[in-house]
Amino acid sequence: MLLIHCPYCNKKRPEVEFAYAGEAHIERPNGINQLTMTDEEWSNFMFIRNNIRGEHAERWWHNSGCNMFFNAIRNTQTDKFIMTYKMGENLPTEKQIKAAKK
Amino acid sequence: MFEQAVNISLKKSDSFECKVIGEQLRYSIRMKQDFVEKAEKICGFNIPRNIGEVESYDKILCMCLGPDEWILIVQPKLKLQFDKIIARLNNSITISITNISDRNIGFKLKGKKVQKYINSGCPLDLALESFPIGKASRTVFESVPILLFRDGKLSFRVECWRSFGPYISDFFKRIADTND
């Protein structure tokens, strides 16, 4: 079974406890922006995602564990989790990702 | 009817024992870590701060499930005392307390093969080094969300939603019947 490292529990836990929750680092427009946005901009925010082949930043949810959302860098080809980090932290730089691979 | 469905009769053996835990008071608590110290003073017992840690007393069990989530399991005798504590908590800090006494049902599992039987439905590593005595965790057992607490080397406590009770007890009965 695939083991996923949860940054809140700080432990590797079985994959059945987790749920995928879409691409990470997509900022929801604030209230005022929502009023002035065009329909196209809104639909872009809602539905248009990068379908990356390779290293992908995505959200995961430890729903049957500590019940927290966190972000992960995962290779979509090999299904290997390169690193996971807490919500609110910045997208890791290429350097950090390279270091995590070692 | 419900009691009949959950209270399974297992063959008496040293290798496995599964018993339903009777009536308990259960509270689900959500609060920010900043309030823990204040809450401790009001409650009069220690509240664990790290995920998976448990403070256990004779009649009180306080488990930390997430960075801002706790489960409190108390003997029903202390109902009056805890009504007062909860009222005081509500008045002094920002906290969410939900009474889930009837939502959950608890099982006590014991025996030489208990680890093996739990692992037949739950992928968690139950070795003593990674899941020591006195640790608790929410996890899944045969796709049912459960709360697993280790209170001894060969003794566990499982809590799940009441509606899953018959399913879980039946599952243990089947494993015990086919393995013994």
C-alpha cells in the first residue's frame, strides 16, 4: 500500500486515509473581485486546471486521520510523493523539490 | 434489537475477545491550541497537545485527534460534574463542544491475536514502536472510520459510529470464526 507523509501528524500513513482534493495554490477571488469578474474569468477559476504530466502541486485531505488539508508535490507519472507541506506555505522552489528527491 | 445485533457471542478463547463497552459520555471538542491552557485550568485535568496523544484517568479519557480536535470519553457517573465544566468552558473561551454519546459505540478488543485481527481490516502499523501503548488515532477499518486506542500490549479500544456497530462486530466474529 502507498504510504503518504502527513505534515500535521508528521508520520507516514496508509493511503486509504487520504482523499485527493484538486490542484493546489489556486487562490479564490475575494468578495469584491467576484462582483466585478466576467463570467469567463469566473469559469476559468472554477473549472480550468493545469493537467500536468510530471511533478504536480496538489491538495490532499487526511480525512480519516487528523482531518487536515495539506499540499503535496507528486509525480503524476510515477505516483511518487516527492514532498508534502502544510497549508499556507509557499509553493516549494525547484531547489527544494530537488533536495526532497534525495 | 440493536443490542442483540451488536453483542456478538464469540467462542471463549485466549486468542481473541470482543466486548461492547456500555453507556459512556462522549464529547467532540474543537478549539484553537491557544485555548488549551485555559481549558486545562477549567477542566482540572491535562489535555494532550500533540496528535495521537492521550491523557487517561480512571473515569476520563481525553484523546487528541487533530491539531484542533479532541475526543473526551467520560463515565456516565460524572454527567453532572461535566455539565458544569462545559458550561464554564462555553462562557470563558471560544470552543465547540458536541455531545456525541449516542452517536458512537465502543468495543474492547483483547487477546493474543488482536493485532492480527485488527490488521485484517486496518492498514495501520500496529507494532509497539510505531503505535505504543497509550496512543490513539482515527483511521479506517474495512472502510469504516474508527477511532483506535491502544490501552495495553494486547488490548485495544475501537470506537465507531453506532450504525456501523453491527457491521464491525459481525466482521470480528467472522475473522475469529475462520481463524481459530
